[in-house]
Amino acid sequence: MINLLDFNKTELVRFCGEMGEKPYRARQLLRWVHQSGKTEFMEMSDLAKGFRHKLMECAVVQLPEIVSDHTAGDGTRKWLLSTGAGNAVEMVFIPEPSRGTLCVSSQVGCALACSFCSTGRQGFNRNLSVAEIIGQLWWANRLLEAGSHDPFPLDTTRVQTDKPETRRPVTNVVMMGMGEPLANFENLVTALDLMLSDDAYGLSRRRVTVSTSGLVPALDRLRERCPVALAVSLHAPNDALRDQLVPINKKYPIRDLLAACERYLPAAPRDFITFEYVMLKGVNDSVALARELVQLVRNVPCKLNLIPFNAFSGSGYERSDAEAIGNFRDVLMQAGIVTTVRKTRGDDIAAACGQLAGQVRDKTRRTNRREAGQPSVAR
Ligand code: SAH
Ligand code: SF4
């Protein structure tokens, strides 16, 4: 059976063509599935009956199953979605007065093994399909619309200013859930197409952000194929330190990564790159390192987003204290770099950055190696 959730518009046009149908059928299907949230072909009333029957024979609209649903004290909501065979991923909705951001997963686990990341510690099982990626957005809109609470209780401006397509609960998507999105490139790009398509979710490119730990060749391909807003997980101002925190740095060192960022900028929907920098006590949070960071990024139009480390059991790291974070931020700000400190959301339900663990049947033997006391980082 073909899962129609795996197709972007181009692929649906081709599929309809193969069934002897006109291209506008693809548009109708997209709208039924993604905008009306229908999964039963019989309910798609403006499709010819014959076409609906043909669809029932060869296609389905199949979503990952919701396994659990938790709401944190601050309104952040986290769902666990089953992806079969004992695997599950998490997605998180962060409501704010003027927007609703969905943090979407791209893989079951992550093979890149950053030392401070809970997902990285889980090992890796597989890439998510397009249906499993876009299915997160599909579900979040449905579940939030169905919820008894208004996701935007404080908002009075949004309805007037946004185009109708963005009046749904999810106005922004960040690919910052489990996994490295650029390591699942083709499925990512197809899912991004759907997020941007006016016949599906109609989000603007600046409301969709891909966060990457720095897969340089894939970053160049993203620029060519689907340049959305970009966040780059930097975390250290020199290779010696970044090698320890973000092991992929050994393959794509900082200099190559920054060059790729500069190449990305002309195509990007915003005129700056966001660098993410997790604040780890006594590891990467000194004033001297802040000064080194200033020197490093001084020629790249960027913003810095400092993320206070979110603890998980056995991480071996601690969050920098507020004073250290403040001092670090001041050095950057004094050098003219716009710097924000990310507010920790949803940590009482383990929904904060880097705490997403899902259920990962590790195929990389990384978890075994660690249990046997061997280094966990693949070299
Ligand atoms: N794989 C991508 C996107 C997912 S992680 C990436 O690495 O960019 C989203 C962000 O959360 C990244 O900047 C990541 O480095 C950060 N992060 C990971 N673990 C964290 C933790 N324990 N505390 C705070 N931030 C963390
Ligand atoms: Fe993977 Fe990102 Fe976690 Fe690194 S920080 S292990 S790239 S999910």
C-alpha cells in the first residue's frame, strides 16, 4: 500500500497521473489530507467516486500512533509517537503569546553522539519516513484544535495579521527534536516541501527552521533544494573542544562549517544564521571562550542563542550557573553580537532541548559499548 503522507505535491501529481487523473486532483488530495485532516477517501467528497474506490485499493493515509500526551506546568506539551517495532519518537509543542512552535523529530535516535545530548546517548535505529515527519505536524494541529483549551489565550493580534493558512495552532516548526535532520536529507526536504506548500501547511520559509550539528555537504544541498531558516549547533569556539562535544566536528571542522554558513546566507530567508551554544558548567562557559567565540564569528552575520544545559540522568554535565551565562552573554553583546538565552520550557516533563529520548532500539552498539565501560563516541 502507498502511504499518501509520504508524497509532496510533485509526487502526488505524478501518482495521480499514473492513475489516469488530472494534476489538480493532487491539490485536492493535499487539502483533504493536510488541511481538513481526513484519512478516509470516502469522506473526500469532491473526488469522483471511481477515483475514491481506486484510491482505497492501492493507498492509505497512515499516521504514526500517539502513545502518550503530557502537558508541563508552563503549557509545553509533549507527545510520544510510535513508529513500530518498539521504537518511538517525541514531538513538543511550545505555546507563546504570538506563536505556537512545534519541535519535530527527524530520526529514531541519532548516530552523531554529541556527548551532552540525551537523544545521542540513546543510539540510533533508523530515519523517519516523510509520513512520520509530516505526521507530527498533522497530529499536532489536530490535537491542539481538538483540545478544550485555547492555545493562544493571550493573543489578540494574530488572527488579524496572519494569512488564513497560519491560523492553525502550529505557526512555526523547528527541526530540533530527536535526530539530525540533515542526516535524513531526502525525507526532510520532502517534508519541508509540504510544510511550505500553500495546499498543505502554508508556512513561510522563515517560520521553518532546520537545526544541524554541521553536516557540511548536506547543508550545501539544503541551500539548493529548500533554503529554510538555519540554526547551527556550534557549542565551542575551537576544534579541540568541539571535537569532544560534537564528534562530527572531526569530519567537518569549524572552519568548513562556517564557510558553509556563509554560502547559505544569500539563499536564506533571514539575513543571519543562528548559532546554538549549550552552556555546560566549567566546560565551554568561560569568559575567555566567549572572547574566542567573538573572534571566530565576527565576520559571519549571526545571532547567538545560549541554551542552558538540560540535565538527564547520567549525563555527567551540569548547567552553567546564571552568573556564568550572564557574563558569557555580556562579552558577546559588547562585541555587537545579538545574543539570547533560551528559556527552558517543559523540563518538568523532560521536554526541554536535549531531553527527548523516545524509545530507541539502538542498532549502533553504542549503548552496549558504554555499558561495558568503553568509549561511547565512534571514532
Ligand atoms: N541534531 C540537531 C537538532 C536536534 S538538537 C542539532 O544537533 O542541531 C536541538 C538543539 O538542542 C541542538 O542545538 C542541540 O545541541 C541542543 N541540545 C542537545 N542536548 C541538549 C541538552 N542536554 N541541553 C540543552 N541543549 C541540548
Ligand atoms: Fe544528534 Fe543533535 Fe543530539 Fe548531536 S545534539 S546527538 S546531532 S540530536
